[in-house]
Amino acid sequence: MNNRAIALLSDVDKSSYNEKNFYQISPLMFQKINEKIPGKNGNQRTLLLYLIFQQQNGDFHPAEATILQACNMVHSRYSDARKALHDSGLITYIQNVSITINYKKIME
């Protein structure tokens, strides 16, 4: 498990799609996420929503241990969910550097 904190980024400012609060997503974004991630892939949804709810493009760098605790996941499930989100283009993961939320892909 990597306890090093990595940067959390996004391809566009979250306010392009969300209201003013960090912990809020629009109904349309929620729908798009549900369309792209099947119900049986709950860990992917949980991880993506956790990331979206956080501050991006700033000084917030969540440690993996923080993400695991918040999402109630073991490391292997987190790694699988992160890889699946990366492979589908919903996030871009650069090991030990950053996770970028690809809002444009989410909202397609």
C-alpha cells in the first residue's frame, strides 16, 4: 500500500458542472455516472464520487490510506476500482503523482 499523498486534479473546473458546494453533484452528473458504471461495480462508483466530492486543482492531496478509510475499501479493491476508472477514461491515474477526474468524459 502506498501511503504517499498524490495530487487530485480535474480536466476542467468542477464548477463547470456543479453547484458551489464541493459535496454536491448535479442530477445530470449523477445520471451520467450511473449510465457509465454498472450497478454491480459499486466500488468504482464509490471511489469516483469520493474523488468528485473533494477539492481539486488546489492543495488537497489525499493519502491512499485516507481514501481507503473514507470509501471503506481494502487496498486491492481500491486498486481494481481505480484501474477500471482509468481504463474507462473517467479518471487518469499517474502512479504516485496524480488522479485527474475527466469530467468531459463523464458528461458525454
